[in-house]
Amino acid sequence: MFKRTWTWLTCSAVLVMAPLAGCGGEERAAQKPTTKPFDGTFLGKVTGTNALVAVVAAPAAGKQERQAVLIYLSDGIKLSEWLAGPVERNTFAAASDDRDAEVKGELNGNSVKGTIRLPDGKEVRYEARKATGAAGLYQLTVSPKGKLTGASATGIGLTGKTALVADGSGTLKLADGTRHKFEVTGNARASDVQLKSGQLRVIVLGDGELRGAGRARGSEGFFIRSS
């Protein structure tokens, strides 16, 4: 999903005078990054707004310890941003496809902190903690009858039923048995929610607070938030 260019430096064989240890295996080993890469789902609130943020850092892959990060940001009213970017030594800068939002952060074991540039240009701060229990970022499918199915980034399932109509309501039932009611606000443009037909993306905190957005079968979008 993410393309990165890796430049490899080789030692020149034209050294005539005293041999240098700069091309030796010992120095290369000493220069190798020792930062432990962190991964997981992190959830939190955005300072000065009603928005929630979810940061999903993938496990490191390969000997180069390459990582990727996916971020979802929503206030359940009009904001729905999906961002992606690479992770370098537990720091990242991710941008939305249209470049109108950017999230920067640093992973630190059980938390991530950073800044967010919102579509209106305002810069705010956020702090997210590692998700526990059934909390997480859920990507769901909405059936024509309003049934919700899918799972979180950590594989925790969720089901629910709702008519998903403007000014309606619904209930999410988490895998741990808890139920959380939400309100639906419809009539959003498809471009506002940035989702395919029949998709719903929602952040669920440990206390049941939630924010998200979806797109009904067809072209209309909608937002959801805790009732």
C-alpha cells in the first residue's frame, strides 16, 4: 500500500592508504537502528474539538522494519478523514488523499501523541491510548435492511441493526455483550464521508463513546455519534 525508496550505500574499493573501519561489519552493526517498533490500535480524543481519533500501526515487516500507519478522524457531525503514511523509528506523518488533513505523531509503547492539521487549517493536538477490550476502529458493512456486520482492526466482531435514516438511531452490540446507542444524521455528500456504498467506519472508545460515518446503498452519506 505504501511505497518507499531505499537507498543502499556501498563502500568504495579505491582506498589506497590505511584501511578504514567505515566499511566494516562492526560499524554497520553499530549504526543499525535499535529503536523497537511499536504497533497496535490507539484511540483518543482531539483537543479542542468533539472529534475522536484512531491510529492503527501495522507490525514491522522485513529486515528494514518498515511499518505503515492508518488513521481515522471523525466528529460524527461533518468530519470524516482517512489518512495513511509510513512509520520511521516510531514517528510518522500521514496525509489524506486530497491533502487537506495531516496527522503527525510518535508511537510510545501504550500511547501515541501528536498534532493534527484539520481541513479548515486549524492545528490541534491529540493523545491516544492503546485500545483494550472491545474498543477499537471498526470497519463495517451495511446491508440493504440496515444490519451492520464487520470487525475492528484487531479482529473483534460487531453486529447491530438500524434503519440508518436521517435523524434516526441505532444500536451497536460489541463482542463483549455491551450495547451502545447512536444517532444518525443523514444527507451528507458521498465525498464528505469518503467511503464506498454500503460501508461504515466508526471509532468506539472503552466507555462506549463513538464517532463515525457511513454511506448508504446508493450515493447518500451519513454520520453517527453517541446518543
